[in-house]
Amino acid sequence: MNLGKDQLRELYRLMVAVRQLDRSAVSWQRQGLIPGYAPELGQEAAQVGSGYVVDTTRDFVFPTYREMGVARAMGVDMVEYMSTHKATWHGGLYNPAETRLAPIQAVVAGSVLHAVGWAHGARLNGPADDGTYPVAMTYFGDGASSQGDIHEAMNFAAVMKAPVVFFVQNNGWAISVPTERQVAGGSVAARAAGYGMESVQVDGDDVVAVVEATSRAFAHAREGNGPVLVEAMTYRRGPHSTSDDPGRYRTLDEERNDAGEDPVERFRRQLEADGVADAAFFAEALEAAKAEEEQVRAGVEALGSRPGTEMFDYVFQESTPALDEQARQWREESEHV
């Protein structure tokens, strides 16, 4: 993908908006506005760059609980996205069919199986008139790559030539365990060869490099050549979640030394050096991001509770006698009917 100046500026705006929302979400949790959040500080380039490539008219993305930047790059409403973190609605209030973003997945490696199933279905449906396929992209981390579900999914996808991109954000930590202690060989991308699958390891802090690598992966899968694994090497600069204390397993000095160059600042300097943007543009982008954050905060604060009956309404397509009895007991105990 050859990026023009307007696209480069759009990528920067997205990264700044994501950075602002991410930092604010941590503050919201501390203030009691939301009960929990999984920060992505330092992973903005990996998320925005990969999400930017998605064709939302036909592709489908299967996220974990840490892909706010992907959702923002795909144009998902951030209030509807954050509803899950407020525990208002499981998976997000946004419409997956319209946004092409599957519900937020909290089960480690769970979204990978869903993505491969969707991609296999796309393969069975056959190509479009132009001979290409819609592509599924699924996200997971270096820690999740040790789950058995990942290997089953990659093997199945490779055998069936499913049009799926496995996007790994290797942020250096599987919660409190460093990558070198739980990924044999230190590289998730290297595993793809065992399944006869194409793979690439990319600088996950370089948003342009991520866009280019993800674009090539999509092109490969779209042409019917099977899956691709993209490993974006980045760094989780904050805690695993708002309930995590990274000070128990690494020092601040280690974090500063290992994190490398900040991806947002790095891209800013690149745009300045190339004459793509100036100080006025950067100031405008930051102000727009702050205004968006205030709007999202107001929307999240206004979210009300969902009806309790939805605990039973959306379990099965057709209810069962046991579920009906549970619903009856719940209404009797909570609503006194």
C-alpha cells in the first residue's frame, strides 16, 4: 500500500486519538467510571497500522480485549466499544455485522478459533467475481501463542487455505512472564513454517511498516493462497490491566530501557522530517483527540444498565425448559413477579 500525505496524516491523527483515549480510560477506571480496562500504551502503531488496512465492506476482524486502537481505526463508535469495559454489555454495544468487528473476546486465544471458522466459511462460499476472498484478521499476544487453541487454529487454517491473517502483538510480556521464558525460540512468526504458512516479523512501533506488512498479508490471503502470520514486535509500556502491578516483575528503569522509542513521537518526527506535517497540524490533531476523549467520556457516563432479562434472552436461539425456569426464578426474586 503506497501511502499518500493525507493517509500519513490520518494515521497520525488516529494514533494520537488512540493514545488520548487509552490514557483517559486508565484514569476513568481509577475514578470509578469503569471497573476495568486493558491498556495498550506503546502498541498504537501496531493496532492502528493493522486496523487501517481492513476493508470494512467485506473483511472481518476478531479482537481480544486490548484492541481499542484497531476498533478506532476501523471507525467503530468508541462509546459503544467502551460499553464492555463499563460492564454495560458483554462484547460491545456496536453492531458486529455493520462494523465488521466481532464482539470483544476475553477468553485468551478464543477469537482465533472464531476467525478461522469465519475464514473457512468464506473459502467454502467461493471467491467474489474478481476472484478474491474476504479476509479474517485475528489478534493475540505472545502469551496467548502458547495456548493449544492457537496451534489447532493455525494448522486447520493452513490445511484448508483459509483466508485469515494471524496478527500477533509481541509486546514482550505474557502478563508477568517475559517472552523469552514462554515462547521457545523467542519468535512466534517462526512457528508458521511448521504449518507451511507464510509469516513476517515487523517493527510494531513503525506504523508505516505495519501498514505495509499487513497489506501484503491481506493480499496473499485474499488471492486464495492461505493464511499469513504477522508478528509485530512492540512493547507494553504499562500494566497488563488496571488490576496489574508491573512493578512486581520489572523495574521502571527496565521498562524505559526495553521499551525503545515511543511510536507516536517516532511517527511525529518522521512526518516532520519528510515535510508531511508541521507544528500547527500536530497541535490540531491533539486538540481533536482531547475533544473526542471528552465526548466519549460523556457517552460512557451516560450509559445505563441493561435489562436483567437479557441474561436469559440471548443465551440460546430457542430457549430451554431449564433456562425458562431460571428466568422465572430470577423474575420472582428480583422483580417480585
